[in-house]
Amino acid sequence: MTHNFIRSKEDDAGQFIFTLMRELIDDFEIFVLAPHQKGTKTYEEIENLKVFRFRYNFPRLEKLAYKGNMHEQVFGSFLSKVNFLFFLLAFFLYALTIIKKHKIEILHCHWWVPSGLIGYLVSFFVPLPIVLTTHGSDVFILRKFKWVIPLARLIFRRTTFITAVSVSLKQLLVSDLKVNREKIFVFPMPVDTKKFYPLEAEQSRQGKILSIGRLIQRKGHDYLFRACSQLKEDGIKFKLTIVGSGPEKDNLMQLAKSLGLEEDLTIIESLPQNELNFYYNSSDFFVLASVVDWKKEEEGLGLVFLEAMACKLPVIGTRTGGIVDVVIDEKTGLLVPQKDVSALVSAMKRYLLDKELKTRITEEGYRFVLSNFTPQATAQKLVSIYRRLDKG
């Protein structure tokens, strides 16, 4: 159960869940329940995954999911709140129907809200073991909206097992929600190494900086812009490409103009998954200057860092959220404090000027991904959790 899942095989929405689930089809029969959206089918099979999409309103109003901003929409207007109630009711009724009809044995919910909430409600009608995966945003938001914490505690306590994509998330569950640490397992979503892998790029990569992330405050693009401005003042040539869309685009374009970066910057609002590999492979290094935003949200993990490493692209990240689980400073990448433009400039200069450092980190990061974050490695960990439910 999830509010975010692929709408086509090349869709980037929920791609990591699809990558994980398809690794399980030799051992389990997998049913996926996700929201409907205009243009999608209410039922289809994708690589033997049985995908149901529930209708919750007229097609033109089914806009709550797949954009990564559901909570912002819900809190944004009265009509969105009403739409969300329709969403929850439809989600619950479809879930109950499918669980009974297909005799589901394990319920796996991604994000504690809305899927975990629906799983919690369903469990009062059909007793099932529940696995709940938290990806970060659903837990970090509790720092801002503390009045929701009692509900979150009820849901997490009713689950049989919990998986968290980073150590920091597990610590937050234990400290803030008082969840029993013994039932929390830490492992990230996988990198699809069939889609992200090294290529022999024909063109020069020198000075090509890549950043991938929604154009929102949490991604810290404004700090990256200021760091690039400093590089330009120091006479270093570069080209910055950002892949992402979001509400901060106009503000970022105005900032780029004020910093004189217009000719050095390209923003690509969206790319199909099969084209992202080329951009990773044709870049010099990857940067995501993530911060803790006004909602006190931070990166749950930062899957883009692992995608970059899988393409042998060195990375720079900030010491926030789950990034520190995958970007190990001076080993698999370089880490800098959040909102520290000077430190960011220094890290970028190191990659631009120190070829030996760049090569060493590139190779170590690549080995790190292949050892720990392939779909097969992650699926094995999840299978072991499912098997423990069978024994219980």
C-alpha cells in the first residue's frame, strides 16, 4: 500500500518501491494498491506485480498523489481537505476489499500516512501482520505538526515490524515516538543498477556539475547557487545542471540572475529514468546541498547520491538526515555542514583540482553501492522480515 508508485515503467514516482517489489515476485505474490490519476489504469500487471489504483474523485480532481507535496495540498485549502477525506475513505474501502478477496497474508505500508493510517484501520477488521516503511518525510514532518504525534504513535505501535531507510530515522522513531527499537530494521530503498551504471562518456566532463532534486527549500539549491557564484568569482569555469521541478523555480531563477549565473545554469524540469543515467555519466561530480527546512524536514536518505555512485560519479552532500548513512566523508563522498557556502565551495574545488582524490572516492563509492544497495541485497533483507512474520 502506497500513495506513490510508478504510473508507467519509466515513471520516476515511486520507482524505488517498484524496483524493490519486483525482486520479490519469485517468493511472493505481490499486490500493489495506489491512488488513481487521470491517464492511469485502475488495474494492470507490471512485471507480474498486480497493481490496483483506487478512484477517489472525478479524474480532474485526483491530484493529491505523485507530486511529493500531499501534506502541503491538504493544509492549503478547505477543498483539498475534503478531497483528502474522499481519498482516505476510498483507500480504506479498496484495501479492505482487496485484502478479503485475495486473502492477503502480509500488509506492507509505505509511509505512516496515509498508507500506515489505512493499514491501522484495516487491521481492526482483518487481523494481519503489518510491515511499515518510513521514508523520512512522513516522520520529519512531525517536528512541525506535533499535534499529529499521538496518532503516529498509535500506528507505529500497532505495526509488527518497521523498516526505516536510515539510522537517523530509527533514532527519531525511538526518541520522539517511543517506538520499540527491537522491531525497527534499518535498510534503504535499492538503486536499480540495471538503469544506473557507468558509461564511457565521449564528451569532456570537466567542470560539469549535476544536482537532482525538487525545486523546494529542503534541497538547498540556493546555497549551491551562491557556492557556484563564488567559483565564478575565483575564475573557475563550470556548467551547472539541475534536474527537478517545484514551487521554488521562479525564486531560484531570480537568484541565478542576481548572481550572474544565467549562462552557467540549465534547469531541466523532468527526465525519464532512462535518460538520467546519461546525465550522471556525463557530469564531473554531483552535489545536493540539502538543509533542514522550515517544516523541520530533512533528507530521509537521498537515493540520488546512490544513483550517482552507481554511475561512478563522485558526490558532495550535507550532514543532514540520512545522507550521512551513504555519503561517508572522505570515503564514499565529501560531506559539508548545511548552509555553509564556504565549505561547499571548498569541497567542489577539491574535486575540480585533485584528480587523485576524485578517483579514489569514485571507486570506493561505486564498490559501496554494489555491496549494499542493489535490489537483490535490499530484497533479501525484506524477505527475512517477511519470513519472520511467517514463523510468528
